[in-house]
Amino acid sequence: MIKMTNTIKLSKDFYSPSFISECNSSNGETLQEVAIDDKLRENANRLLIDKYNQIIGNPVDEISSFQLSDLPAVNYFRSLKISEDEYFISVDTGNWMIISKEDYELLKKNTVNKSLSTVLEKNFILLTEKNIDSYINKLRIRYGFLTEGPTLHIVVVTSNCNLSCIYCQASASNVAANNMNQVTANETVDRIFESPSDSFIIEFQGGEPLMNFPAIKNIIQYANRRAERDHKQVEYSLITNFTSTVTKEKLIFLMENNVSISFSLDGSKELHEKNRGRNYPNAFEILEKKVALYKKIWASLTDEPVELNALMTTTTTSLPLFREIIDTYLNFGITQINIRSLTPLGKALDTKENLVYTPEEFVDFWKNSVGYVLELRAKGIEISEFFLELILTKLFGNETGFMDLRSPCGAGYGQITYNYDGQVYTCDEGRMIYSDYFQIGSIYDQQLNNILLDAKTQSVFESSILEQYYCDYCAFKPYCGVCPVLHLQQKDKIQINVLETGHCEIFFKMIQHIVELFINDENAREEFQKMLMNVNWQKN
Amino acid sequence: MNQKIQIRKSLYKKEAIIVALQMYLKKYWVAILEDESDYFIQFEPKNGNNIKISENEFINQLIEAEFIYMKSLESLPLRKTIMKKALEPYYDKND
Ligand code: SF4
Ligand code: SF4
């Protein structure tokens, strides 16, 4: 997991100076001016506008039938009945409110009284001359990511792995041809530095990336030189299984270069080892030793509290074990758990292992985990859950930068994956699928700009825009996103019928659960407020 | 078993019917048939599900869907104007 500072980057000619200073004072966020590649920026915006217009009607030039001077007007709101007498209503900026059935009926008929209209105006459900600028500015910030260029560059330095976890597409192998060589590594860094973004993250993935440590070292050293030369800021992260591939020398190098390390931890010894597969007994014991080594080296290099990040994958075996899993995280000193559902790609789909559960089963598991997290927090134990924090942050006003749950999603325009063989994909998941739909170029043949402007990249980008789906009527649309990769895998097309997918069911119920807890449970509300005070948002 | 619900064309728009039907797609294959004056919505259960659809409940969904659809249509010019302003380069506040 990557910690990000709370900085929003805005291009000078895209935002007026008065708007920038307004944001500075009202949100307390640091705003920087950055140079953005014009063509890319225009293109991302144009694409969204064109798609938006294509989805909801006439071409862009025919939109003059509404003038801002026609205000006040009721904004387009989406609603959900949450109880017999209450509705949840939201608008595109993510602002929302709970409204009584009576008031909802008045709103439907456009006959609101004065006191109701004041509340509606405050929440941008009623747009007036007083709040319209602020509403447009909020939307501009929300879509600010379109102007940045990709900020997450995933480099797959090898497809080899020393394990063969039961849910992973990689199997144990150690073949030189599956490693990124030095020429490809350098070319990859060159493509990354063509990104218009001023600061970005390079994330190392595999297979097991530490099996090709020379490539990691080479990329970090070369990228550091390029960053200095080009005045860019680069951060690193690495996802590892934290087993025999971890050595003292590697850890020292990674820590000295501030690489944020995340390792796999699925739960208690029994569960963790079951998932690691038969070829790797004692995986948990080895992990404990490596974590101890990590903590020791950390303490020798800095006085800062140790940073430990882990990733868990949920299988059917995990479902009843939510307490044990969270307790294991706490025993390791990890204070955030990410209850992720299994990505149904590759080996995870193998029915022999019986890994896959229904969306309802996963949501129950997540709800139980959140319940336990809240129970522990009430006892003063520091622990949080990734999606709980993510959705809370979205509900209370900020777009988070998490690319898999936003519209359009991160594919290409937010993140890019460079494979060990030089092929470029929209995202890591796009690399794992059977189809080459998400393979958008090669580092040898095209510059990054051309890869992003390619029709294929654009079609993936477009297919994740929620307005074209049923989502445009869904009250949770401002907090949600869809995944074209998963849809292609499951339904053989990237045009999404959201309500047919487990993805929609899972996220609808997760958001609904948090809204209901917030409204009905005073203790949960108190904990949510504390969590929101401490959110240090993560990027990918 | 297949089930058919009859809807008068003079009362509801086809688009609203489509919005209302989204909720049913997970559990049913759905087809919209029509003659001069009516739509006939045919539900065919998926995966052995044999829950009968309540006609009243469907009509309630349809009333809400008609409102949602009309609201989204009416708000198009407003939404487009705002999106255009939010996404296009900023020149002047009074532009
Ligand atoms: S995917 Fe489902 S929950 Fe998300 S916005 Fe679309 S309809 Fe709503
Ligand atoms: S296509 Fe899916 S996995 Fe790829 S960035 Fe979009 S949401 Fe994420």
C-alpha cells in the first residue's frame, strides 16, 4: 500500500488563480501548479465530454438550451429508499442527504418550501446562483485526475515465482526468459518518464518480483537519476510474498530507497499455509522470521515507527475466520486490513480448489469483519479496514485516487502496466486475462503518448464511464466504479450490464451498509468520525 | 415457468420499462414484446429460480422508473452545461 500526501495537482491554465486560492483556503489542501501535456489533457477531457454527450443525448454543441442564468434549478439527483419513511439522495459531486418521504414527494413535484430549499441548496440538490460556482469547482477537482496522466506505473519484473499459491495465475518457475532484462528495464523507465505527471509511483510486481532483484535495483537507480534530471518526484512500492526471496541486503537497499513494501498475509498459520500450496510448508514461520528481520533493519535505519503493509486474499476457507484473520494482523503489528474479494482471473477460477464464493457470502464476510474492527476500536485497539475507509472518504467529500472504484477507472489514463517482455497493458488485471484486449502497446514501438492516444486504450477508458450504464440511475454512482477487465472475463464483452455482475452487488451492499451504520448506529458514527480524521489516503 | 405482464403503451414509456427491468436481470431472462396498444414483458427464470414476480410490485417499480427516467431526461441540458464547464479549460469565470 502506498501512502500519499494530500496534494492535488492542477495545471495553471486549467484553473483560475482565484479558484486555486479559494481551494487553498477552504479545503486546506496544498495545490501545486504543474505543466501538463496539452494534447493528453485535452484528449482525456474531450473523451469524457464526448462520451458523456453520446450517452445522454445530443452532440456537445447543441447544449445551449440551459443557461446558468436559468437558475435556480433542481439538480439531477439519484435516490434510494433506505427505510419506509426515508430516502438517500446524492448528486454527481458525491454530496448526499437523507430526506423524509414527505419531502421527497415534494421534491419530485418540484414544490419545495423555503426551509427545505435551504437544506437542498447546501447539498447541491438545488442549484442556485449562490452555489453553482462551488458545485462546478467541486466537479472539476473530482475529475482532476483526467489531467494528470498516469500516476501509477506497475512494472512486472518477472513472471517467475517460488510459490504456487492456490488462487494465483503464476506457478512456481525460475526461467531466465521470464525475467525483465536490463535493456527492457531501461526502456521501461524511459517510457514512464514520458508521463506528463510530475510525480508518480513505480510499483514492482511479479510473479515474485524479488526473484529478479537486479532489474528492481537497475530501475530504481536509473529512475532516481532521471527524476533528478527531469525534476520529477518518484516513489516506489513492491508487492512480495516475503519468503526465501527476501534477504538482508535486498531489504537494506529497498528501505534506503524508501520502497513501500506490501506482503501477502491471508490470516492465521493454517489458512495462510493452505493458500500457499503444498510445495511450500512452514510458509507462516518463514514469514514471521522475515517480518522480524524487516523490523530489525527498519529500526537500525530510522527512529520512525515501523511501516508494515499486508494484502490478504479471501477464499471460501476465510469466510468464517474473520476474527482470526484480523487478530493475526494485529499480532504482526499491522493496523489496517484490506478485505479483498478474490479477483476471478486465472487459477482462481479453477473449480477443483473451490475458492470462489457468492457475492452475498463475501459481503457477509466483509460486514462481519467491519463489525469486528468496530468492536476492537471501541476497546481502544487501533485497526481499520481499507474499503471502510475508502467508502467513508468518498461519502464525506473526497475522491480518493483509488482507481478501481471511480468513473472512468484508472485503466491507461491513471495506471499502466509494463510487462517483463516489454508489452504494455492498461493495468495489472488486464495482463492476467486470457484476451489481449488490454494489451495497448509495446515499450519498443511507441512513446507513452501514442500508447495512451491509441483507440484501444480509449475504448477501455470509455467503457468504464458509469453514465452509460444503469449506474446513471443509482444513488451510489458518485462513489462507485466498474471494471472492464473483470467484465470481459465474466461476460465476454467490455460493455457492462452492471446489475448482472457480482461487482455491483458487492459494492452496492458495502456502500449501503456504511450509510446505514452511519445513520442508525451512534457508536459506529463516532468511530467513523475518528477514522476520517486520520485518513492518510492511499493511491492505487 | 415463463410469466408475462401486460403494460398499456399509453401509460408508460418503453425506456422507463427498461429502467424498471434492470432489477430483474439477475434472476430472469427478459423480453419486451409489443402489439399496437400494449407491451408484454416476458420473464423467463434463470438458473432454476421459480420465484413468481408480483405484478403490483413491478408496477410500483415502473412508476418510480418512469419518474427517474423523466427526471434524467429533463436534467440533460443542465447536466451537459455543468459538465462542459467543469471539464473544459478554464478561461474566465464569466465565460
Ligand atoms: S455498479 Fe451497481 S452500485 Fe455501482 S453505481 Fe452501478 S448500479 Fe450502483
Ligand atoms: S480495468 Fe479494472 S483493474 Fe483495470 S484499472 Fe479499470 S477497474 Fe482497475
